[in-house]
Amino acid sequence: MKNYLLLFSLLSFLMSFSQSNQNFDYEKLSYPNPKNELSLFFKKEIPRKLLRKANYLKNKNHILLSFNINKENKPYNIEVSSYGSVELEAEVKKAFEKYPLEKLNIKDVNTKNNYTLQIISKKSSYNIFNCSTKIIIETPPICETCEDLEYFEDIESCLEIEFKKHFYNTFDFSVITENDINIYFELFFNKNGDLIIKDSKKPLKYIDEIKKTIASFPLIKTLGTFNNGINKAVYGISIPYQKGEENVYKEPETYSDSFSKPTTDNDFSIYLAQKLPEGITEKANLNRVNNKLNLFFELDNNDKPFNIRTSARSNYIENEIIAAFKQYPIEKLNFTDKSPINSYILQIFSFDGSKSIINTNTVINYQKIPLFPGCENSISSEEAKKCFSKGVQMHFMKKFNADLPNQLGLSKGRKRVYIGFKIDKNGDIVDIKVRAPHIRIEEEVKKVMQQMPRVKPGYQSGKAVNIKYSIPFTLIVS
């Protein structure tokens, strides 16, 4: 009998408007070299044992690093395209922040661009640092209402907002027969600036109405580019629909603000106005789309903050805010729910329509992740996530048909399986989607997921919320 091993990594996300240029040949077109300066730098900075743990996306033998550049010409928003390699990703990001930007020889340094390079590839059975010599530059498509924005991700967020507003105003929701559904489809822009729906192997529900809706979306004023050519990125769109609710575009954070009640004259706002350097709000680079700067933290059992970070695009601003926060008495902040598994969100700056201002929460906003049965006593959100992953893994070890890979004659080696699902407000596992190397594996995985026990749902600001999860795992057949 062939043996199998399940290696899990649990990732939570809220999918709405995402894009991908996955088919670009970085190995051929970005001229990677394991002996160039950046490769040697990473080799020196990153422990070999972490490099061995690198996990690749499906059908990929390379890992990418992407970043944006702020107005101080410093990289931020650094992302690494690997699944489950948490320690490796953290070390790569930390090392890259120390690497001199000028050594990358970027020809067009611009806050409106996104930059991507290959950093790791597989050689035989080994992972190696094999960094691009040429940095690949991407510019976003720009519609007329988004021309005033100066940052890549703000322009993309603006495009998402404009498209969703158009969709809700145009789509005929009376054609939907389900009570609760996510209308998901993929789009790209053609050379004329038209939105085109991407062909799908599976029949797409409500395709005629979707096509009718996107055909009336205004033309893009400036096409996006990728490596100096037309940007062929595919955008994934998810539109939630629930029968009985008003189907209109809703601005995010509305409930959060009503819960946290930010003001400019509470004690913490007054403290920051005195403590932070003069003129710091002018450097926050907030705008009508990216209109909040938040501080995130957790509390240990002694109510001491840890894992403190911000959404600032500048290390200078982040360091100043964190230094001031650490000196403020934590007992003076208003918590409605204290728990070691909570993640707390504290607004620091907001955009009032013309400028950034200090405007902090009167009540501390928080998020509580879903809890797998038996994980209630976790001492941190990170431990609760690991406990959740372990709970799912143990469930699979008990329920998954161990003989199935042998019955299907699967070849030896690693087989990647991807599971997407939602934990709804009741703690039920719903909307299960599976990608696997065989249809019988997909069916078995879906059956096992449907047998999962009910979990405690996630909460945001005291309100149960739906949370989507992705579980990429490795089925090792030997």
C-alpha cells in the first residue's frame, strides 16, 4: 500500500478584486543569476534551513518578490509568492528592506508602479537563490475617476470601487435563483481598454447578464503595462449577493467606524498630537481611497502589547507611531473584549477630504479568528491558527481514505491540493471548492470537509462575520 502524508498551511483571506500575471516567464525574461549581487546577498542573510522550506505555487518552480516604492524612494508592501513558508517570507522581507534600492538598477522609480523579480527557483531537487537581474515593472490601468491618485495599490483599489459601483447599478439581480451566493468571474482588459470576460472551463452562471454588465463599463483611459507591453493581468471579481438584502455598493469600514467611534479630541488623539513630530500627518500620504492609517497589535496575558505594526507606507512614520504607542498607558485604552487570541486595530490618522489628521478610536476595534473545537485556550492568535490547522489535519487523518491514492494509481511524489471554503457566521463550513490531481481526490476532500465539526465563527468588533480560507496542502505519495 502506498503511504500518504498531509502537510497543511492555513491562510485566511477576503477575496474581492485580485489580479495575476502568473504566465510571465521570469526564468527566461528577467535574466536570473544565482551569482548576481542580490542572490549572494540573500544567500548570506537567509539561513539555509529556511530556504529548504520554500513552497511553490501550483505548477511553478520559482518564487517571486514584489514591492512598491514610497515617496522617500523606499520599498514597502513587500510580498513573497510562496504558500505556507511563513518564516522564510518574514526573513526575506526583512533582508530585502536592508538591500540598497539603487543596486537594483530600476530605470523608472515611481510610486504608481509595481515591481516584481524572481528570488528563488528549484534546481534539481534543491531550492536556490536565483534572483532576477532585470526588475519587471507593472503599471495599473487607470480610469478617468482615478487619475488623481499617486500610488499603485490606490489606483487599483479605485478601479475596484468604480467597477463594483457600476456592477451593482447595472446588473439585474432578479436573475439569481440562490439565496446566498458569491458571483465570481475573471476579467482582463483588451488593447482597446474594453473589459473582457475570461473563458472558463466550467459553465459560468448568469454569463449573459455578466457580459451585458461589463460591456457597459466605461473605457479605461490609460491601459496598464507589464514589462513595457500591454498588461494582460487577469482580475478576479467576487460580488456577494444575499436574498433580501439591499444589493448596492457599500463603502467598507462603515460598521467598524460606528463601533470604534474615532474622534480628534479623545485622550489618545490629544496625546499623539503632543507626542508625534510636527508635520508627520502631511507625510502619511493618505487620500480618498487609502483614507486610514491603522496600528495593529495583540495583547499577552499580562496585557502587554506585542506584534505591533502599522499600515504606514513609511518606516519613519511607523517607528514614530509605535514608539509613542508603547509609552501610552495601555489601561487608558477602551477595550470591550480582551482576549489573547484577538487582534486589535487602532486608527491613528484619517483623511478628512483635504488633509490627513490625527483621529483615533474611542473604542478599540478587534478581530477574533474562528476557533476549531479544542483551541479555545490558545495563548495567541498565531497559536490559534496553528491549532486550527492541526485540527483540520487530524480530521483528515481520521476521515480521508488512505487507500485512494493507491487505487487511483497516482505516481510517487508530492501532489498539491488546494481547498477553498468559507466559515459562515454560524461557524459552518460552506462554499467548499477543491483543486486536486484527480477528480476522485477532489470528491474525497470535499466529502471530508463537509464532515468537519462546527467551529466558533470569526468576529469583528463584536459582530460575527464570514471568513474565507484557503488551505494548500501537499499529498505525498510514496
